[in-house]
Amino acid sequence: MSAANLRARVRAEMTEEIKTVARRHLATDGANLSLRAVARDLGMASSAVYRYFASRDELLTALIIDAYDAVGAAAEEAAAAASAPLDKWLAACHAARDWALANPHEWALIYGSPVPGYQAPQDTVVPATRVLLLLGATLAEAHQAGAVAERPPVTAGFVQELAPIAASYYPEMPPRLIADTLAAFFQLCGAISAELFGQLNKSVEQDRRGFFEFQMRGAAALAGLTG
């Protein structure tokens, strides 16, 4: 291995180690990360950490991108193992929930309260849309197969705002389905966050997975997607 390759490998390994420690701090400190605290846990001088991440915001961005990519990959893998559009839809939703339950602090980082003073850079946009685009692709597939029920068109002003999204990603889909995709995605995020943040306590305690599927089937039905 050349010296350059060895340096790159060491840097990649240290970068991952810093992110691993930072994720542990999410559990105790939330998004209020301190590079000095991370450096202390690693037994490093804070100046050494700054060679890998120039600021707290740069480290947060790396964690946010990793989290979006992880939940997106989980949903995509689950959907790919299903066949019918509704099965893909439910598989993707359950995979997102399973990931969130296993990684609650990372879910809170990307779907919880905004981090004060932090502005997400453009680098986060593509990872952030993976689950959303997967739901849209599932609806588009069903629409092309004639498996989406006809419903009245939506004439509200927001439809015009969604037109550029339709043209960019799903030009064959009617605007109604673009709106349905967004609505379903927000229902998905809300259902998962409600469970993680304690909103189901003393109501649905035993069969939360069943209640979640009930909600996601409802979201699919509202979009005209049925078995």
C-alpha cells in the first residue's frame, strides 16, 4: 500500500471514529455537539479533531447525511424485496420505522426540532429526499399499471407550486399524486416521531407496529393505492 493510500485509509478510519463518538453524544447532548467533548472522549487534542471537521456544523452535516442515507437505504432495500406497489409502500414505511426505533437520536437529528443556528447545506438535499422519492416512485409505478384509483383533481393553489417537482421527477404523474406523495411522507414522519417522542404512551402500548401499519395503509388509501 502506498503512503498516500495509507494516509487516506487512516483519515477515513479516524473520520468514522469521530462520527461514532459524536453519535453517542447525540444521545446525551442532543444536537448541541461540542468538538472539544468529542476530542476528549477520543483522547485527542481538539485541534486534531478540527483537521477532520472544521466546525461543529460540518460534523453535524456529516451526521445528518449519514442518517438520511441510512434510513433511505433501509427503505429502498425493503421495497426492492417486495413486488406489488402496496407491498413496496408498506415495506418501505416499516423499514423507516424500524431504523428510527433502532436509531432514535439520529432520527431526532433529522426529523426533530431544528438545530439553533445551523443551516443545512445543499449537500443534505439529495439524501433527505430518498424516502420521499421512493414513495413517489411507488405511486408512479402503480399509476402506470392502472393500480391507482381515480379521484377528483386538486385545484388548490399549491398544485402550481408542485408543478416543477412533477416535471423534474414524475412527468407522467398527475399533480394530485405529487400532493399525495408529499402528504404520505409527512404522515410517515409524523407517525414515527409520535411514537418515538412518547405520544402513544398510555394509548397504544402493545401493538404499535399494527397501529403504524394501520396509519400507513390509510395513507396509501388516501393516495388511491390499494391492494
